[in-house]
Amino acid sequence: MRHKTFAGIDYFRLVAAFMVIAIHISPLSVWSEGIDYLITYCIGRIAVPFFFMTTGYFVLAPYVLSNFKKKYPLRKYLVKNIRLYLIVTAVYIPISIYSGNMPKSILEFIKQLLFDGTFYHLWYFPAAIIGCVLLACLTKKSVQAAVYFSLIAYVIGVFGDSYYGLIENVPLLRTLYTGIFYVSSYTRNGIFFAPIYILLGVLLAVPEFHCGEQVCKWGLALASLLMLLEGWITYSFHIQKHNSMYFFLLPVMYFLFQLLLKVSGKAPAWIRNGSMMLYIIHPAVIVAQRLIAKVTGLTKILVDNSFFQYISVCLLSLAAMFMIQIFFERGGRNVSKR
């Protein structure tokens, strides 16, 4: 698929990375927690599903649509991301020790490695890997089986996330979710969250699943308003355990992704890898900035003002991203000269 141009998708990778940074800082809470919630924790929640959908569209779709013969993109993706996850896990060990986030037992380490992430943002890697493997197996059996599994898993996940307060006092369901949370702290993982969006990316690689541009625009507007309403209701009535999963997030992503696919042109090559690098390094930048603020006595400016903290973390993360990319590019050229 990469012989086409996907400017909309590639530019939005950068937007999604900045949304993730916002989720970890709450930039607008310095003025209004309610507005911050609606923008950061409702609208901003499109970021991770978007990344899952790109995986479905560019990685899993070629495998499924080739009648399971084109295995290389999927195999390459899994190997690359498992390797990257293990490397980043090792890199974040000093920060985990500093922040007191090291596992207290082997079981807790396994839980972190497979579901929660070895640092708070790294849950994305096992979720994407497990989601891909699950769907690769299910679609080989039948696409219908993959659809049923993904939808049922997502509903279970939503009631363990934004709607948990509705079921937590039902004895049987409480027991079920206690078991889930023993294995994974949240339902936003590779079993309940990732599959439906990866599958949606696969389905949108088939033109028959597309709808017209005007339908997408009006559909996105309506679905976004309903998601904001859904988020505000679950937030106001204090029924959320977490706030990653909403029912109306599904139609929002369905319409949004199609509109992004329609954007013609070619984005700069650095964006594709740069967005992932931003995702990986920004928590380290947050920790470093807090440490600098503590040492210099600038905590009120660099930390307590969440909006300024967000802007500075974004700028520092961008600077670090460019420096890392330049380092690897020069390293690659030096190796090639030998």
C-alpha cells in the first residue's frame, strides 16, 4: 500500500502523538478541569485507536487480503515491535527505579510486560502485538469470528472502563472484572481494546466499506458530539474506572480515518518514525523537566502550570526526537562507509 501517498494519515500521526502527551499532562486543567476532560480525555482519546487502525490498515490488511499468503509485513511488524518494546523497557528501567514503578514480584512483572506496560505509556506495545496476533488467528478462521470477538471484547472492555460504575455492584460481574483486573489493571489492552480498532483498519482497506465524503464529515461531527456527551455523562456521574474507551469512539474513528485517507499529497518522511519516537520519549522528558524544576526552584512555572508544562514538554520532546534521528542517520552513514 505504500506506493500510494497517505499525507493525511502521516500528518495525523504527529497530531496523535501530541494528544498522547496531553493525556499525560492535562494541559487545560490549570484553567478548567471540565474543559480539560472534554478536550484531553474525550477528543484526545482518538489518538491510540488511530495508531491501532494504521496497524490494521498497513500491516494486517495485506496479510488478510492476500488470503493469508503475504506474511512478511505482519512478521516484520511483530519482530520490530517486540524488539523495540524490549529495548525501550530496558531504557526505562532507571526511570522506573527513580519513580518507584519497579514490579514487586515475578507475577507483577509478567502483568506489566504483557498488559500494563513496563512504564505507564508502554502498554501500547503489548496491546498492539497481542491484538495483531489474535486477529491474525481469528481472521484465518473467519472474518466473521474476528468481528464477533472484537465487538464482544470491546463491550466487556467499555464496562470495565468508562461504565464500570454501572456494573461494579453486580456480584457476578464484579467477580468477573475482579479476575480481569487481577491479570491486567485496565481493560484497555490487547484483548479488549486493540482488536476492534485494528480490525476496523483492516476493513477500511477494502473500498466497499467506505462511505461518501459528505457522509464521513457529517458522521464525524455527529459521532464526536455524541462521544463528548457520553464522556461528560460518565465523568459527571463518577462511573468511570478509567476513560480510554467509549462506545461512540468507534464511529468517530470509522469516519475520521476515511477522511484522513482522502487527504492527498506526501508528508515529510521523518514524521512516520518521529511520531513513534515522540510517544516513546515524552515521559522521560516529563520526568527530566520535573527534576530540573525541583533543582532550579522553578516548579511553579515548569510543573504546576500544566499548560506551560505541556508546551515545554512538546518542544523538548521534538528537539530530542530530531537529535535522536540525526544521531541514527549519521550512525547509519558511518556504518555504510566502512
